[in-house]
Amino acid sequence: MFFRLNDKADVEAGLFFTLFGGLTAGLSLQYQMGTIAAMGPGMFPLILGIMLTAIGLTILAKGVMAGGETIRSLPLKPAFLITLSLLVFAALVLAVGLVAAVPAQVFIALWASDHFTLKRAIALSIGLLLFCYLVFIYFLGVAVPMIAI
């Protein structure tokens, strides 16, 4: 009947989502809400925060009622490499362009996986470059250089 809060993954995840959603909703209140027909800048984060809080409470209730999976320790190598890949992308994208930044990010992020292969990294890099070009440069007109000179 009793449960331990410190060894259930659903309880921990539910608490995280609930707190993060509540914080997002609370911080959004400092912006103008507007109306449903003419939404202000605070409406979207408020709705997202409320939804995230509801999801968090649902996960938390499931973790308390059903037990759930035991918490595992955070794998440090993948967490470090994924974070590093984002930082490398941010440092390279304006300095050298998407053609170098995207493959650098992909290679570093895939290095975190047990299933890393050169073929997979090259294919994913090409696919993401094409996606970034089409969505951000062609359709949205974002001024991100493909190759910075």
C-alpha cells in the first residue's frame, strides 16, 4: 500500500512535468492574455503550461497508484554528448553555415548511441540538411547561411 517516492520513475517524471507546467503557466501571467479571437503573447504559454501540468498530474497519479518503473541512473556519456552537440551546432551555424553545423551536430549526437555507424550519420546529415533548407530557408525565409563566407 505504501510507496517510496524516490524509486518510481513515473512519480519523478510527473512531479517534473507538473512543476515545469505550473512554472510556465505562472510566468505567462505577466504577459497580456488578450481574447481567444485576438490572442496576446501570454495566451499560448498559459495554455501550454496548463496542458503540461495536466499531463504531469496524470503521470504522477499513475506512478502513485500503479507503482511504475524503477528510476535508473542518468547515463552520463549520452547526456554529455547530446548537450555538446547542441552547443557545437550553436557555435558553428552562423560561423560556418548549416553545411558544417548540421553534420557536426549529427555526428556528435549519434556518437552517444550504441548503434552509431558512419553510413547512418551521413544519411541523417544529408536528410537533416535538406529538411533545414526546405523548411527554414526556402519556406520560412529564415536568414541562416548554408555556407558562411
